[in-house]
Amino acid sequence: MLWVSHRYSSFLDNRLNIVSFYVYPMNSRFPKIQFAKRTMVWSIPLLWGPLHSGLIHAEESDDLVSFNHDIRPIMSDTCFQCHGPDKNTREADLRLDSIEGATKDLGGYAAIVPGDPDESELIWRILSEDDSERMPPEEHPRRLTDEEKELLIKWVEQGAKYEAHWAFVPPVRGKLPAERDPDWERNPIDAFVFSKLKEKGLTPSPEADRETLIRRVTLDLTGLAPTLEEVQAFLSDRSPDASEKLVDRLLASPRYGERMVWEWLDAARYADSNGYQNDDERGMWPWRDWAVDALNSNMPFDQFTIEQLAGDLLPQPTIEQKLATAFLRNHMINGEGGRLPEENRIDYLVDQTDTVSTIWMGLTMGCARCHDHKYDPVSQREYYQLMAFFDKTEITGKGRNPHTPPILDLTTEVNDRRVEELEEAKRIAANQLDEVERALFPREEGALAIESEKAKSITNGTIQGILKQPVIKRRPEPLTEIIAVYSETEPEYVEATLNYIDAYKDLDVYSNSRPIVMIMEDSVERDTHILENGLYDQPREKVTTGFPSALNDGEEVTGDFNRLDLAEWLMSEDNPLTARVTVNRFWQQYFGRGILEQVENFGVQSKPPVHEALLDWLAVEFRESNW
């Protein structure tokens, strides 16, 4: 336990008297602590050093405290919400996520004085027993542990060295670990794995038997179990390259692309329906087939990226390159009545922005839609600068049309003939329903059913609305009321109605699911604005396209860029995230968990990767092998 003896009391009195003279603004949210003369007691296991060395000391140790691995996670959990990148909610004009902010003069004192925990306000605040002075404040859900307090003190003693977040620095291929087992290793990855096992006091598991090996690799690469014949063939092959031949055979199988595309389809929010309440059918499946073919042909990931984000902007783009941009149009389509088109359009842009930042950058940039990101160095302005890349395609946001322009029509004569057949089937069903209805509600030729004397006595508003329309123009949803009301009394009418509903839906589903694919096409000049609280109808200042400075070596670059510029920036050698995020997703795909467990969050709130050196080695290897 730490306690203050009488022999230190005069020193404390002098220090506290000096502290009490600091002046601070009356409206400051971070006033200097007004200490009274008192004996102060903290409950924290610290060791006191000699008096001349200072008042506050951490336990003696030669270990250096790392900002990235030790301090940033603490501050991210307990400090950055109020003292981080978001200037709109920053308390006391204090920013702790940067050395400039942490050491800023706050009126004769600073939150952190490198090398001097005695003079660092942050240290006094975290040690205070006074609820009104202690940080984090009483209402914060997180309390600092004794070990975390000691780490902070030790870090300040060692000079409070800040580091750029590891994921925001381009990866470098490091040397292979010194701890090696040449007899066990088969490739450089094994060297990293063995080193980590050794560090944890573990030994490698025994090698799997051949039956297990073929089952595992076949499931991993095709999603299917091997056949009995395939197992027997592999067991019979005693050649030294039997495993390599097995893998080559599976990679050459069409099933490979069909299996490997699963996670990509999920990340790309692929669906052949609009979502929301009606969930109308649509035909985005040609893009799915493009992705499968790209994986089966071993398309390099940089080309895979560029064609999906900007295939239409390549010189003389092919149909397939235009089709690839359907990736960006996989968003849901809201056909809710009363929904304003501009509100829909902004939602689609938000979806595109969030999807790209998640898949390639592994960041939760969606937090910056309404305000500066509270943890990562991404401003609200930078969020809308990224959105501006997608705001040049003429999408209006109107209605529930699953073929909202711009589109790529890939239909053939076979599709056209099938549509004609289904249209004829719908006409026949409508005529049959009309005949039954004419007998039930007699009226003059050409008159609507509602004009029948018998219909005038109907009080059901839904049925009145139905009878006001010609049969061929009726939608199926309200017709369920006909079935409910007349199921007992008019079975012929109900059967004709059901036949019409079936014919209508057959035509509707097939028409919408034809290969008419929504794609991207820069065809309009449109101003993009920062939106107050992310609301579509509250535009603020105009922004142009630009790249997040934290991922661009701190440089703010804006201008008249397009999606091709964005794709090339994402795949550039200097981009710190794309390669890391991608290989980490691959690792999760095969092993069930990423090297960095939160595969979609490489920001400062993420836990450190379990093997950062391996992740960086894989990222560089991936990039330098031409993706």
C-alpha cells in the first residue's frame, strides 16, 4: 500500500501550496485541482523512490512501456471519448491522442510532462481519491486498474513517447524469428508460428494423418467433402509432392471459386432482392458470377479491386469491367411509401462509403457520418470526402425499381421469349378472373366492377379499392382481402384470384431477376456536402474528393479525383491497411479467427494482433507477389 509518512509532509505542503496558485478559467471543464493542505493517501501498489527523484514512481523495471501496445488501449477505453479526435465533444480543450494535445499548455500546467509524472496533471488525476477530481470521472463505466495506473506512470517517467497507431504505418517485412525448428518448418509462416508457440511455452501439434489432411483441405478450398474415390487416390499416391498435387487439383476446380466467394459476397452485401418491407426480386447474380470467375481465374487482388470500384473508368472498359462495378450497387433499395428520394439516395451513398472503408481499410468510418470519429483520427469532413467519390453516378433514389439506372442489360432472346410467355399467362389469368367477377358483379360492357349495383353495397374499403381497378392492373398484395372475405361463399372467385396472383408473381419475379444489373457510371457533376448529424436535409459546407490523412502519411490531399484514383490509392504500396486487412480476412477464412480478431476494425479500439510480425510479413508478401 502507498502511504504518506510525516517526514514527507512539509514537501507535500510546499508542493500543494504552489499548485493552489494556478489560475484557470471559471468555465473550464478541466480545472486545475485545488488541493487543500492535507495528508493524501492513495490505495495503489507503488514503490517510493528517493525524495530527490520525485514524488510519484512506478515499480522499478527495465521493460519499456509501449504506447501502442500498453498505453493506447487504456486511453482508448477510458480517455478518448472525451479527450480524443472528436472536437465537438472534446472536454476541457484537452486532446490525449496526440503528443501535441497531451503536452499543450493549459494555463501553467499540462496533462502530460514527459519524464515527470509529478508535474503531469493526468497522473495526479488518475491517482486522486476525490470523486470530483479523479479521472475517468465517476459516471464513466470503466475504472482504471492499479496495473494500468502504474503503466501510465511508468510511461510518463520513460518520456511519454507517442507512436503512430501500428495499423496506420505501412507494413515492413521483418526478419524471420530467431527461434526456429528447421525439422518442423516447411515455409516462413511456420517460423512465425513456432516462435509464438515457444513464447507461450507450447509445442506444435502432431502432423495430421493423410485422411484428415485431404478432408480438411478439400473442405477449405471447395466447401465440399472429398469423395471416397478422391480419398483413396490420395492415400495411394506416395510421391513426395502428393499434397501439392492435391492442392493444385482443388485450386483448378470450379468449386474453388464458388467456395472462396462466400465471404466476399457477405462483405459486399450481395442479395438478389431489394430488402426492406417488400424485398422485391432483382438480378444482381451476374455480378456474383463475375466474382466467382475472377477467383477461379486467379485474378490479382489489385485488379479485382480496381474493376469493382472503377471498372467503368478504365480505358475502353469491357462489359465485364462495367459489370464488376455492380459491387457498389449491392445496397438495399427502399420502396417505402412516403420516403423521399433524396433520403434514399444519401442512404445508398452512406452504404457505399461504409462498405468500401470496411472492406479495404478495416475501419469503422461510419462513426464519422455524424461527427468526427471519437477514437480514430478520421474527421467528419474526411468521411464526406470519401463519399464524394461515389456521388457522381446519377442515382435518383426514387421508388423501388430493382433496375434503377445506370444499368447493364445482359438479357438475351431467351429471356425475352420467357417474359412474353409469362405476360400471356398473366393476361389469361386476368381474363378468367374478370369473367368470374363479371358474373358476381354484373355491369355494362367496359364498366368497372365497382359500378355494379351489387358492389355499391360493399363497405370493405380495401375491396372497394380493388374493384375500382381493371383486373390486369391489380397488384397481388390487396387481393388477399378478397380471399379472406369470399373464401366461404365464392370459392370460384377465390380460385380465380389465386390463379391471377400466381401468374402476376411469376412474371414479376422473372422480370426483376433477369440479368439487368445496376452498375456505376460517372455522368453527373454534383456537389457533396457535410451533413449535419448525418441528416440528408441538413447540408453544410461543400467538400471535394479526398483521402484520409491518417492513412496518407499525415498529408491532406483533396481535389477533383474519381473512383479510379481511389482504387489505385487503396492498392498503392504506401497504403498501410489494404494488404493487412485482406490477408487477415483470408486467415480468418481458413482458421476461423483473424490474426487481428476484429477483422473489420483495425482502428485504435481494436485489440492488438496476436502476431503483428506475421501479419505484416503476410501483407508484404501478398503485395510483393503482385497481389
